[in-house]
Amino acid sequence: MSYANRRQMSSNRTVAIVIVALLHALLGYALITGLAYNVIKKAAEDLKTFDVEDEPPPPPEEPPPPPEEVPQTEPPPVAPPPLVRTNVAPPPPIQSVDNAPPRVVNPIPAPPAIAPPPPPAPPAPRVQQAARARGDVRTLFSADDYPSAAQRDGAEGTAQASLTIGPDGRVTGCSITRSTGNSSLDQATCNILRRRARFTPAKDQNGQPITDSYSTPPIRWQLVDE
């Protein structure tokens, strides 16, 4: 067999295979479309339409019959129950009890409040320099200062006084520490010292003038013979 013959047989076989494939495809398509048509037709036959009728309304209810009239009858008379008398004991007598008057309790007054003691006074400044008289205080007295009442009585005596000297050097207080025995002479002694005596005031440690005391020497009151 020549080469040309073998080539012709091969092409003929190819054409035959293609024709067979086309036949199979056509058969498959026909088979599928036929089955689908039968299924649709069967479903269409099963679907049947029908009309739905409305249910008729229920019959109206009959009204109830009127109530029967009952004749009114009067109730029978009722007799009251008989009175039953019972022997009731009288109530016991009420005894009055005299209540004692309430006891009056006098409240105890609270003790008076005790005020706290006042604070102590500040200490007096310390005297650095004592007060000094400007001259002898005995020279301040003269015969003209003799009280007339003491002269009439012939009174004589010696007086001594304690003086309070202020920061200005003047006498601010006088008290008799030794009496003459005659009130006129004692009073004249203090009056003259208050009016005439002058002092250098005392000074504290800072050099400031302060109040101080001074004791006079004995002052002799004696009548002069004329």
C-alpha cells in the first residue's frame, strides 16, 4: 500500500468519527428536550384551578324571652322575742382614796461662780537712787507755824513723818510715824511738809524718776518764852 492510500484512509476515518460524534450529540439533545417537555406537560395537568366560595353568615340570634312576673307576697309578721328578766347584782360601791399631795422638792441652788483671782501686779521698779531732800526739812518750821490751839494748851513734842515723794520731787503723801501727843501739832507737821518740802526724785536702774518714800528726822515743837 502506498503512502497516498494510507493518507486517504486516515482522513476518511477522521470524517467518520466526527459524523458519529454529531449523531450522538443530536440524540442526546433530543432525549433531553423530550423528557423536559413530558415533565412540564405532566405538571400542567396536575395544576387545576377552582373557585373559593365565601361561607354564608350565621343566622341572627333570637332575643331571650321576657322574665316571668312573680307575684309579690307580704312577709309573715314576726313576733319580738319575749323579755327575760335576770337578777343582776348591783355594782360594788366605789371607795374614794385620798391621794396625798405631791411632795414639793425645792431645787438646790447652784454654788456661786468663783471669779478667778486678778493677775498679780507687776513688780515695782527697783530703786537705784533714793529720793533726797533739798536741804534740812527741819529748817522749814518756824515759831510762826506754831498752831494757836497748841499754844493755848501749852502743848509741845517731837514729831516724825514718813513722806511719799512723787517723780516730780513733790510730797504726795504724809503719815505720822512718831506723834507729839497733840493732834494740832501732828497735823501742822504734815501740812508744812506737803507745802514746802522739795526733793530730788528717786531713779530706777534705767535712770527714770520714780516714786519713793522718805523718813524725816525728828521735828521738835517747843514754845519760846517771851
